[in-house]
Amino acid sequence: MFTGIVEELGEIEAVEPDGDSAKLTIRGPLVTGDAVHGASIAVNGVCLTVVDVKDGSFTADVIKETLDKSSLGALAPGSRVNLERPVRLSDRLGGHLVQGHVDGVGTIISREPGDRWDVVTVSLPPHLSRYLVDKGSITVDGISLTVVEAGADRFSVALIPTTLALTTLGHKEPGDPVNLEVDVVAKYVERMLGDRAGAAPTAVDQL
């Protein structure tokens, strides 16, 4: 489990195709400080398992499912990536609950620079629109952000100077893909309400 608070802006050192999967080598001296084989690290919002750690870099295997359903397949040596280690139970929850399971890929539509922040509009796969509300939470490339305006096929977020300086969203341009993860709480609520709507009324329901 993660919080969407990016710890480090890492860099892809190598991409090694292996059939329908790939092995990524990622530079991240901070997040590898206590990483071991089998540990989890979120890379642009995708939870990956550490295979090896060496000299401030780590490697991770990325299977076909992940390559097909996230933007990781578009990474190349030199690409910058957002990195976050899993949250400890004793840590503050600075963002929101993030699983590192990508729900879809969006595309940067536009950037509107302000005096000290940018408003960025991102395309939204239609099946995800029901999970977004104004002032709700969305994870974009592993970054916990607040939705400014939620639409049927797009949403906007405001990026403060810290986000612009310390994450990939400071460098993304219109047309660039981003990984999206909606609020897991919204998905659970939908599932529970759906089950309730399809179930026969109980004695409590009839009171």
C-alpha cells in the first residue's frame, strides 16, 4: 500500500525485453536505501517487485499484463519516473490510499501555466469517470492529486510548485501518457451498493 507522495524522481537506466515481458533497471538511491530482494516499489504508480539492488539502482520484472495496461511499456533509458516505497503502518498518510494497481492510462490534454502552479487536464477512460468527483482523489503516475473538475472523459488537477519540481508531471507535455488509479474506496462502495441493489430485501431493509 502506498500514499501517492513521491519520494524520489528516478531514472530508467536500462530496458531489457524478454519475450513478452521486460526487465527494468531504475536509478533511485533514496528508495533503494533499505530495499531488498522481494520488496515493493511503486514506479509511476505501478507496484513492482525488486529483483536485485546494486549501487543505488534496482531491477524489476514487468510482465505483459503490466506492459499492456500501463505506460511502463513506453519507458526508455533516460526516462524519468516517480518512485515511492510502501507506507509503514506507523507513517502519516499524507496522500490517500494507493494500491499501485493501474486502472487505466490517460493522456495529457493541456497545461495552463499560472503564477506559481499549472492546471493540467488529462483524458479519462470513460469507464473510470464514475469514480471521480470534484475535490476527490486521483492517482496520476503515482502522485496523489485532488481533482479540480471531473468530466465524462477528462479531469483537471492543479499542480503546486513542489509537484512540478519533484515529479514527472513537471515535465510531461500534451500527448504524453500517464497511469491512472482511482480511489479504491469508491470502487468498494460501488461494489457494495451494487450487491445490495441486486439482493433480496432483508428484515432490516423492510423496517
